[in-house]
Amino acid sequence: MFRHSQLETVQAWLAHPAHAAMPLHARIQRAIRQLILDGALGPGKPLPATRGLAQSLGVSRDTVEAAYAQLHAEGFIDRRVGSGSFVARMGEFTAGYRRPTREALRRNQAPNLSRRGNAMFHSGGVREMLQPRPFAHGVPETRAFPLQLWERLERQVLREAGTQALHHGDPQGLEALRHAIADYVNLQRGARATAERVLVLTSSQQAMTLCANMLLDPGERIFIEEPVYYGARKAFDAAGLECVPVDVDRQGIMAQKIIDDPTGAKAVFLTPSHQFPTGATLALDRRLALIDWASRHHAWIIEDDYDSEFHYAGKPTACVQGLDAHDRTIYIGTFTKSLFPGLRIGYVVLPPQLVKPMTVARTLLDGHTASIAQLTLARFMEGGHFGAHIRTMRGIYAERLEILAGLVRRHLSGLVEPQVPIGGLQMPCLLTGDIPEQEAVLAARRVGIEMLGLSSLHATGKAQAGFLMGFAAYTPEELEAAVLKLAGALKAVRRS
């Protein structure tokens, strides 16, 4: 029979709430297995008879029999007719098995990552709030999304595609969606796209990671905007690239510094239509100069057109990719901001020579994008619903931006100066008082408000103190309540 302590171990497994979903025989089997692995039951030791153990545990004999049968099948015990069940002698490999010491456990819990793995881990990743709160940036309004229309289109897709929609999809993306994307970016963004050049992905972040790993080797240089979207810098850092920051002024990235740089670089990352976070638009002469630079140096332009749909003053500028006759520009877009984050569909428009390499590379990451979502989105775009939704949201967002700017001027005067953008989903603000940026961000967080400090987007430490205020996902009433909370929090910091 088991010693009292061993029987208590098995009884504890049966009673533990964490094991409640596990069948009784599995709990008994796992408990005995752990006793064997811990050395509490050594090789050759007899196990209790099934009838006796069943009585001790208050279960049926069949339950104990099922546990023993599984232990025997896994090689933990031997069963001898007429003699009973015994802990198996499992050979040299397990003869020295001992329960790990606390020190050994501590060593084993160290990640022991590769250099690239360490870079990815210590970057902190790119994580979004599951339930955004004011003033989280880059979040669209989802409460106004035509969900019933989307559901109806999805039902149509399932009726027509049937079980075919449940199979693996084309890693480049389904043709219907690639055609819809090409038509859209050609018409609305002035791109030079065809369905054959579109690669459907899960996000713009995935696109940047692919570019970083497929186009450059570790140690090679890439020019980035200063300030820059943090997800881009993290993708490039994790790939082992040397990021070279180039200042941004009111006309976008200062292209002449790239052209005059004698050391050279293999690529430049741009948000030319609406620079993140300043909101600047890259001037036409600088666009053309960078296209010429990329052609002469066989370099790449990585263009992130992340929220160009939401332009509130005049007509948006055409994308760089549409001007590039040399096919050196990779154009990145996403539906996360224009529709809803849970859709998880982004895309790239690639130079012809990159389509096959990039498509093969993405199969190593996630295989393909979900087919049902792709087919539904294609139908949503083909039916004109995407354009209608964008027009509706553009009006809503423009109104909310105006309201937020007015609220900041009214309630945060002397503390914050709004830098009202001509587009996008967030407004940069500069701290004009004597409150340090980090203190302002932490004070806001203590009252339930989320803001991104501008200094985190700069590599050179030259940032003026401030933060981004997302406005798109919040009603006028929510914006006013949040601004009043923020005003109280900042004034409290200043008094202290």
C-alpha cells in the first residue's frame, strides 16, 4: 500500500479545483505519475491493489483500473498477472532523475534567448489595449461599424463558398480581395497596383517585420523618421538593423540628409501622407528626390500609409509608390484603423520582383490570412460599403478632432498646447507648463486616462515634452469627461 503521505498526494490531486475538469481516472494517473517522477515511488516498488486503492480514495475499482492501464501504456508501471503492479525500471536515462532543486529551477526559468530573441523580448513588443480608454491613440470608432451589414455579407460568403472557405487559403491572399485592394489604392491613393502585386497579411506590423528580415541583413543601415512610429523601430531593431534617425520638419523627412549621407543605407522608412506623430505631409520635391535616391543606390522605400483615409483639410496627397517608376517602393496598408482592429487584415503592394520571395516568407510566419474574413471584406469593398463607411467616419472624426482641440484650449490652457493635425486619429499636444512629460503621463494613468508620451517616439532625445491624444473612438461626452479628469490630474501635479 501507499504510505500515508503518498495517499494524501493522490487525494489532493482529486480534490484540487484546478483539476476539476479532468476525469477521475486521469487525476489518479497524473498523481501517481508525479510520485514516480519525484522519486517518491522508486523503481520496482509495488502499487496498491486496484480494489484497495479504490476503497481508500472512495472511487470505483474501474476508475483505478483505468488509471493503472494508462500508466502501463505510458511505461511508468509494469503489470504482472497474479503479482500486481510495480513501478517500472526505466533504464539509465531515468535512473538519475531527481526532483529539480530550487536553484536548478531558477536556472531553467531563465529565457536563454538568441540575440534576436533578446532584442524582440526587451523591445516590449507592440501591445494594444484590449479595452481602450481615452486618449489611447490609433483606435477607430467601432460602435458605428455596420455590423449587421457585415454579418449579412459573411452569411452570403458562407452560403456560396461552403466548406471551401474552411480550407487553407492562398498565402498571397484571395484573388477577389487582392483585386479590390488594387482597385481601391489606385483610385483613392494614386498607386500603381495590380492584384498580382498585392500580398494580403494580418497587419502592417507583419509587413514591416517581413521587410526588415527579407530586404536587409543584420548590421545594415535603414533611415527612419525622427520621431517615428514605435512599431517600425522595434521591428527594425529586432531584425538587427542599424536605425539612422533623420529629422522631420513641416515638409516631412529631411530628404537632403539622406541624399548627402556618405555611408549609405539599404532602405528608408516613411509615413509620407501623414507623418506619425507630427502629422506632416512629405513635400513633392522630397518624394521625387527619395525615389531618385532609391533608384541610384538600389535601395528600398518602405511606405506606411497607415491612416491616409482620414484627411480633414483638402485632398490627401497621392502615395509615393504611385510616383515610383523604378519599382523600389513597398507600400503598406491596413484595415485595422479604417474598419476595426479585430479584422486583422493588412496588405503590401510590392515591386514585381518581391512578390514571390515575400509570399514564401510569410508562409513561415502564419501561412495565410483567414479566408472567410478576406471574402467578406472583398464583398464589403466591391459593394461600395467600404467607401461609404470611410466617408461617414471621416465626418465623425473631423468633428471629434475639432471638439477635442476646443476642450484642450478651454480646460488645459497654460498647461498644454494642441497641435491640430489635418488628418489621422490622434492629436499631438505640447506641454507648455513646468510638468515633466513622464509625470503628466503617469498622473493621467492614475485617473484612468491613457496617453503616449512624445519622447518615446524619438531616438535622439531632442523631443519637446508632450503626448498624443487619440480622439476617434470617443464620443464628445467621453472626450469632455476625460479632458476634465486630465485637467484635474495635471493641476494636482503642478501644485505638488
